[in-house]
Amino acid sequence: MKRETIMLAVLLFVGAVTEMKAQEVEEDLDAKYATELVKPGTAAPDFELKTPEGETFRLSSLTDRIVVLDFWASWCSDCRRDAPEVVKLYQTYHPKGVEFVGVSMDTDVEAWQNAVKQYGIEYLQVSELKKFKETAISKAYGIKWIPSLVVIGKDGKVLLSTVLSEKVGRLLEELTRE
């Protein structure tokens, strides 16, 4: 009986430590990679970028809507790993009125288009088709790491800037609760 009690205590302790470490990892990733992202409460910088088909898109055309900006690139392994989660967020929250805009850091249109097809990305895509660190959009939004996600409220102000799609999911759940 004593041995079983000790084993149970050890298992509970290990479980608690694992849960704490998982929470720390989530916070540490933003603390490490999202430090220069545009801050919540600030007006989201407007921008005008081209779609893969060459059409012009302007962020301000999405007034009075919640918008998720997904900063990514086809060559980014973390972006490819996160793409299915962002696609699920789109599939869940777009029907509830949330707009998604993918902001690609690709320089090759073909690679960009192939990745969009490969990951089943259905939401609008735009890019400057310049190297990541040279883009005006990266500078405007403080993007130093991809993937990065920015949630913009209906009032045009940033609600969340993060490198973690899980945080976006939690916020969108709150914002679209009926």
C-alpha cells in the first residue's frame, strides 16, 4: 500500500511538472520571438500588397471585421508545421465572420503558390515578394520571426501579436462566442 501511494504521488508530481513546463514553453516562445511585434492596443498599420495573381489588396478594405494576419513562408519549417493549425482556425472561425490574410515572406511566386495548394490554404494571400528582412510589412509589424500571427479587432486595433496559433484560437473562441 505504501509503495502504491509513493508511485501515485510520483506520477502526480511528474504530471504537474509536465503541465507547468508546457505552459512555460508557450510563454517563453512569445517572450523570445514576439518581443518586437506590434503591440496590442495600437492601430494596425495599413498596407497594400499583391496577391499571387497580381491583384492589389489593402488591409483597410476589411473594416468592421476581426482579421487574423498570418505571416509565413513556404521555405519556413516552423510555418509548414503550423500551417494545418492555422487552416483549422480559418475553417472554424471564417464562417463566424473572421477574415484571414496570409502574408507570405516568399520571393518565388511558384513556391508560394505550391505551398498554398499543398496545405489547403483557402484564405487570401499577399506578398511583397522580397526577402523577409527587407519587406516594409515586416518593419511595420515588427516581424522578426515567422510564423507570426496578429489579430486585429473590428476597430482596427491590434488585439494580439504572437508566434503561437494556440493563443489565436483561444482569443477567437472568446471573440466569436454567441
